[in-house]
Amino acid sequence: DAGITQSPRHKVTETGTPVTLRCHQTENHRYMYWYRQDPGHGLRLIHYSYGVKDTDKGEVSDGYSVSRSKTEDFLLTLESATSSQTSVYFCAISELQRDGKYFGPGTRLTVT
Amino acid sequence: TQLLEQSPQFLSIQEGENLTVYCNSSSVFSSLQWYRQEPGEGPVLLVTVVTGGEVKKLKRLTFQFGDARKDSSLHITAAQPGDTGLYLCAGAPPNSGNTPLVFGKGTRLSVIA
């Protein structure tokens, strides 16, 4: 199994608070991704990174920011959480953009 | 925008039955992947198909990529309760370079013992 972990695994937070989710990989893959998964919407790409300090937006990037200061870590930040950001967040990695993705175990975030 | 439509959305069958789920698009993809996701876990890559008409087998699972590389199917023979899960397809746009994969919304399969 690919070495990819996410922390925290579960979080409950209040509207308006900042939240940071962490993804850590031990595979040295170039690409890292953040997705959210919601009933009826499937997996939707939030942001992705193709190298240290190189990031790009996905289809649902509003309200989210990311940072990648090391190859192994990719952080997702909700600057001011809203109830619409309640979701399950998955990190994924791959060596090339078109390669199959290895997904982390997910973070369940609830914004009250 | 390239889209992948998966059908059916939901499927409930008895153990031992055969089934086929579909992943369709009006667009061409350079490759297509299938994932299975179990409750509370992340998706797990099952297979990647690259060539039009390609067929790959993984035990009781048979994956086919359409000749025109616009569609794919997953056939499960003699389904077992362990096959229960969400099946997702994802396509790589042609000349994808730095273009992310496109994911379908999935088929949720329930195999009843």
C-alpha cells in the first residue's frame, strides 16, 4: 500500500474558524491532490500540486487554500469554515497527472 | 468540459449473480481507471486501461475500454458480498499533460448474501 496519511481523521469545528488538514506521503510522488466527496456530487477536485510550491486550482477551490513546502506534505486550509464545507476530504498522490491515484483514508470534517 | 456518466447509480443484487456497470462519455480519453471504495475508506485503484478495445481481468472482474476510448465497462462474475462498494471510473483527457483526471460519480453496488 502507498504510504499516505491524513490528519486529523475526524474534526468538528464551528462556522468561521480556520481549519487545516494535513496530507503526508512517503512515496516521493510528484503530484498531490485534495478532493472532497459529497453525496450526489462524487469526488470533486479542490486543489492540486505538481511540485514544491507549485499548486493549481481544481473545480471547487473557492474558500480553500493549499501549501506545499516539502515534497511529502500538502496542507489544505479553510480560512473561515462554513457549513457548506462539511464533507469528507481525501488526499491523493500520483507520479504523473494521468497515473492512477493512491488515496489517503480521508478526513471527515463537520462544520456546525 | 469532459464528463463521465456512470450507470446505474445504484445496484443491489444477490450473491452469485453477474453484473455490468458502465462508464460513458462523449469525449475521448487517453486512458481510463477504475476504483473501488469501501465505506469509511479512500478509493483503491483496481485497473488502468489504455488501448481502445483493451480487456483486462482481475480475478472475477473484467474491465473493457471501448474501441473509440469514450466508454468502459466493468463486469463482475458471480458477485460476492466482498464486492460491495462504490465503483468509480476516472478518465485522463487526451494530451493531459497537467490536466487532472475526470471522475464519474460512481455506481454503488450492494451484494446480498
